[in-house]
Amino acid sequence: MSLYHLAPLRLGAGSVIEPGNFGRLLSRYMPSEKRAFGNAWMLARELIFEQARPRPSPSRLSCCFALPTLRDVECYRKLVDPNFQQVLHEVAIVDQSLAQHRGARSFVTMQDDVVFLGTTQAKAARYWAADPGDPAEGYELLTNSSLRVAKALE
């Protein structure tokens, strides 16, 4: 089954994407009046999702992310990579026996002008329950496995 992954640089066929990069970046966020790094709202969202995560579902903080279809890639890019800075790769899951979860991206998008905590807790519950959400925003696949690059598509 073909899956897709966006990365900040072109990876060669056979390259392995290890799980946990998103969580690694979140762990480096720092508040600073001079040199802030990161988005505190995104960090708060991910901590709420982690708190709501049923075990043994993969943690968003220590997994690999893939997009199940090219339509999901289009949906993701509209929200996260509209300038096409990321490189699209076709990938495969290295170890299919490890935990996976398919989630609706509509539950991880941030909304302006809504009460954050309750709304995000409700979204996390629906995400982990595999609620289909809004198909227009696409889906993502989380896996505890590494991903192997079949080829760069761009």
C-alpha cells in the first residue's frame, strides 16, 4: 500500500524516516521575549491529544506521520504547506506489526476565536475514536514504525 510523507528535504529511495521528529521539535519550544521558538498553542494541543490518547495507539509525539492518499496530501498542503516548501515522498511502513492510527485532520486544525481547552479536548476524543471528521480536510496515518522511502515524487 502506497503512503505519502512530506519532508523538508529530498530523500533518496531506501532512506528511512525514524519516528519521533515532530515530538523532538515540540520538545525544543522555548518562550522568550527575544527569541521565541515554536507555537505554544500547538504544544498545548499536542499535550491534550497525548493525555486523551488510548493505549496502545501511537503517540503523536513519538510516531511517524504519513498521508494515506494523494488527496490527503492536497488537503494537508492547503493548510500546512501552501508554498510547496516540503518535498513529497512515496513511503512504506517498515514494520506493519507496530501500532497504527488513522485520524481525521479536521480534529487537529486550530480554530481562532473559540474556547481552546474544552474544544480541543472534544476534538482529541473524536480523533482517537476514529470519527471521520470533515473529509475535506483529509486524513493522516500515525505509526510507531519507521517509514522507508520508495521515491521522491518532486
